[in-house]
Amino acid sequence: MKVMYDPEHDVLNIEFLEKETIMDTIEYEEGILIDYSKDRKIVSIEILDASTRISHKPLDLVNLVILDGSKKEMIAH
């Protein structure tokens, strides 16, 4: 997973599947775009005007689950 922010254009992009080809983009709501692969997996989510939509520390709101083989670890921010 990659999280990228472009301050010049105020766009936040969260990329889940780096090597997947985007086959379709749906505007979930105004300014929130979801890119899908051919088999309907979410490839990335793009948030336009990001600074007006999220907190200054958006990852503070996210709980990440990291899978390492058969072991699960929960990392809460």
C-alpha cells in the first residue's frame, strides 16, 4: 500500500494494488474517485481537495492490519 499526497494539486492517493491495471473509475461521491481492476478489486482511492476533507494527520484515523505469514498484528494509530 502506498499513500501519496500532492500539495500542489491538493490530492491524496491511496494505492492498494501497485501493479494492477485500472479498468474502471467510479466517482463514489463528488471528489472521491475509486479505481477498479478488471476483476473489480479496488486498485486505488483518490481524494480531491484533500485538505478540506480530512484531518491534518489522516493516518491517525486508520487501524492497519499487517499479515505476516500466519501471524496477525494490529497496529492502531
